[in-house]
Amino acid sequence: MSTRPFVNDTREWLEADGLGGFASGTVSGVRTRRYHALLLAATTPPPGRVVLVNGLDAWVETSGGTRALTSQRYAPDVTHPDGAARIESFETAPWPTWRFALEDGTRVEQEFVAMRGAPIVAMTWRLVERGAGDGGTPGPVILRARPFLSGRDYHSMQHENPAFRFDPKIEMVGGAGDRRLTWHPYDGVPGVVALTNGAYAHDPVWYRNFLYEEERVRGLDATEDLAAPGVFKWDLARGEAITVFAIESDLTAPLLRETPSALLASLRARERARRGAFRSRLHRAADDYVVRRGDGWTIAAGYPWFTDWGRDRFIALRGLCIAGGRLDDAKEILLEWAGAVSEGMLPNRFPDRGDTPEFNSVDASLWYIVAVHELLGALEAERRVLPSTDRARLATAVAAILAGYARGTRFGIRADEDGLLAAGEPGWQLTWMDAKVGDQVITPRIGKPVEIEALWLNALWIGERLVGGWGPLFDRASESFRKRFWHERGGYLHDVVDVDHHAGTVDPSFRPNQIFAVGGLPLMLLDAERARRVVDSVEARLWTPLGPRSLAPGEPGYRPRYEGDVWSRDSAYHQGTVWPWLAGAFVEAWVRVRGGTPEAKREARARFLEPLLAHLDDAGLGHISEIADAEPPHTPRGCPFQAWSVGEALRLSESVLAAAASRSIVTNA
């Protein structure tokens, strides 16, 4: 339970529905992002996200007066009313729960919980303690809540317009005054259902100029108007106030025929049991990213704005699913994507609108091969037999990727004469350092990037063992890697060789990508002495409590802060900004060069992992952020809930730093 001051609290909570939809907000209740909402649903899971219920105003009336439980921020910079000042405590387990203390001694508890597997959320209030009325006699406790609705794409904003339909369809449910209200705000937008045990008074009005501070500091459109159709009312002295919000669909229809109290009881019991089964906070966080895609599963890259990204999916899957003990989910995801190989490439992204895939990543397919290898190893360790048809399907995908890359595919991706993988064309960003503003690629890294070669060599090594025929190319590429990437005077690896496909040129920028030659992948590519020099240099120049910087201080183009408008932020994205997901590869390398001993693992856990896990209580609560500033205080930035950040922390905790001996490390040096 947190009891810190809550006014202007920037910590955020998340309730994911397992379909790509979610609810989120700040602990203070003030919405600071366009993505903060009580009902944000994925209409074509996991993309197609629409915001339907943005938030609400709530207040309590007693004989001591009327007191707000909520706060809103309006342009130009006014916060009203003062409900955040009455938050007495907040906790996230088993779901977000606030306790409000009113001036007359009244205490009210508010809960918010999302259902896994359906776009349904429940919000409740109950009277914890009655205040003293006039003359010491307890008075009435009337709660009123006014919901704010939209019906927009989650990246967009709504502004006052005559097209919004305020009037709900109202139906009685059961015989106790329960109601089901349905709004159809716009054509082409799902209906919004409110199942409630409160009275409803229709009072349509527009609330104008909500200000979203995070959007303002990001240099984006930051104001919005929201439709407020009416007010719900309860007497808390007579029992718990319930409102269940949902989209109108075939999936939700059977559930919304229940009474509010029955549906709430079922939802609470189901979610309490599901959430209580997780072994740790990281395991619970991991579950939020494993989401439905059609009849199968995929990985949501992050909340609130990322959906289904290939590179992120296969990196995160290693921790979220394989190290996290969800081998069946990992198998299903990898089998699902095995059939998506095109010219050796797997899609890196499916746009939010439409299903046309984008093949704009050189490494997503290689990470897929690594994930297949780790899944097979985990199944073998548990003595589980993979059906021959499934194994053949995975092997066929691996072979197709290697063959496509070896002979050449999109964007100049091909095995060069030295056996290394060349990649890149002007105007395209193919590696994980993929920032682009307009037509300008910030870190193009055309040529032979170091982590791409590490992935390529690992993929060839895996391919030789899984399907055969890749040994000679692996040997040639391995020798080239050792000769061509080592920077003897600096004691580290170049970031790119054959820059812009000019033979013999190098980019010596000191970046964390080199760590993948030592950790984060099955194969170590350097001898012990060079590996130790790389790890020590990365620790000295790049490490922070939230992971490695993306560029060393003092290097040309180094940026200490990720802030400002789109150009300022994207130009700093990989120019010093800290990336927690890289902690997995670094810590694994750090342990490897110390022999992988129990003592090294214990030291690494205390020295690196525990400070990273402390971040679970900051920014995106229970999760790990996408990025952070390069310089102290290393302010968290970007997505507050990031799949590969959580995945790599879980992989460290459950595999790399586990007390039991991990699988053998293969050295190719």
C-alpha cells in the first residue's frame, strides 16, 4: 500500500484485458495522456484500439458538504476539483484500489478491475467509515458520478461536435432497480454499455479543454473535449455502488445480461484467483503482454501505444513465456508465425488499421530463430516431446529465413563474401535503433551492424544443428567477425563495419550493441580476454541503474535527456537514452565472463537486477519502462509498460541468475 502524497502523482496503473485493450491512468486520477481511459478496447485484437469511456467525475454528498473524489486538468493549466487531495492510500494488488478520506471523517474505497478475455471493466465504491453529521449523528452518503465518453481512435482526440449521440437506450435488469444503458456515440464505433445498480439522470453536456500534460511536454496536441451524457447516483449507506463498462458485442452480450452485483462477484472471484496464481510481480506483469490475435496468441510490445511488433515479440517472448514457464504459449506463438516467412523475412509490424504487414526489420527473423532454439531447449529440459509436425514446421521456418538471407532479400539484406550479413538501404531503419523523423533516419547503421552479425552467427549455428548445411558459412562468418570488429586500441567492438556498404570502413561509436557478442544469445563470439574487456568497458561507460545507455557520454551526438517535441525526442532515442531491455544481455555477459558461478550470479542479482526491480514501484506500476534519461536522475520516459523490458528482467531472474545451473554456454572463439 502506498501512502505518499498523491496530488500530481505521475505514477501510472494498467489493467489489460488480454485482447490488446486496456484501462490506465495515474494514481492521482488526473488523466495526463490521450491514452488514459477506463474503457479502451481493441476492435480487431490486438490492434483497432478505440477509446470509449475516458474517465469520470465523482463526488460524495454528506451532511458535512459535497466533496470531490476526482480531479481533472483543464487548459491552460487548471486542476479542478480537488479530489486527489483526499486520496489517503493506493494499492495495485489485486487491482487498483483507492481510499479517500473526507473532511467529516467519511472514508470511501474505490476499486477498478478489468476482466481478462473480454472488453469489460468494473468500477465500484463502498463506504468504509461514516463521518459524523450535525450534532454527531451520521448523515446520508450520496455518491454521484458523471462519465466522460468519446468514441475515437486511441491516437486521436475528440472535440465538441454535433454528431455525438448523447441519448442512451435504457433497460431494466432484474427486479432491483439495476439498469443497462447503451450509447452509440458515432457510426462505425462499438456501442458503450454501462451496467449499473445506480439511478441515472440524463444531463447531456460537453466538458471542454481537458489538458493532457504528457502530450503537451511531448510537443503533441494536448487538449480534448469529452461528452458527458448524464449522472449516476447511489446511496453508499445502502450498499456498494457498481458500474460495469463494456463494449457492445457478441462476446460481452451474455455477461451483460447478468445483474451488476452478480457480474461483479464473478469477475472479482475469477480475477482474484487468476492474479493470485502468479509467482511474482514480474510473472504477473508478463501476463499483460500475452494477448489474443485471431485464434492464436501474440505479444503486445507495450502500453499504451505499441501493439504487435515482430522484433519486440520474439525478444520479449524469451522472458515473458519461455523463462516465465509459459512454454505452450511460446510454442503457439512461434508456430503461428512460422507460416509468415516471406523471402526470408518475418513481418515487423501490422499497422493498427489494416492487415498489410511491414517487412522493415533485419533482426526480427533472426530473433525468431533464437526464440525457437530456446523453446526447444526448454522443452527438452522438461523432458517434453514436441510433436514431429510442429518441430518440422519450426525447422522449415528457420531454413526459409536462413536461405532467404543467404541469397539476398529486401533492403539489401544478404550474406556477403566474408560470410557476414550486409543490410540496409538509404531511407530505411532496419535495426532496433530505428528512430526516423519524416524522411530522416537518425541511426541508419547501413552495412554490417555488430548485433546483427551476432544474431546472424547464432542463427547459422542454430540452423546447422536444427536443419544442417550451415556449418561452412558459419565458420567463414565467425572468422570474419573476430578479425573485422575488434577495436584493439579501444578494447571493444566497432558498432558497424563496411559502413554504407563501403568495404573496410568502420563506425567506432561506443554503443551497447556489442554486448550481444558476449551475452544475451546462446553463443559467445569472443575469447575470454576480449569478452572481459567488452563487458568491463560497457559497464564503465554505459551502465545506469535502469540499464545501459544507447551511446556513451562524450561520443558525437550524445544526448543526456529524452524530452521535447517529436524531433527532439526521436533524435535522442538512441543517442544516449537508457534502454532497460538491454540489461538482460549485459548482465548475462557480466556473469559469463566471471565463469557463471553461483557467487557471480548472487553479486549480479544484488548489483544489477535489484535496482532494476525497484523500478516496479515507479512510473508504470508493477512494470518496467521502455526508456529513461541517460543522466541522473534517469527519469523514466517513453512507454511506461514495455514488454521486452519486463521480459528481459524476468529472463534474468528466472534463468540467467537462477540458483540452479543454467544450460551450458557455448563459446565460439
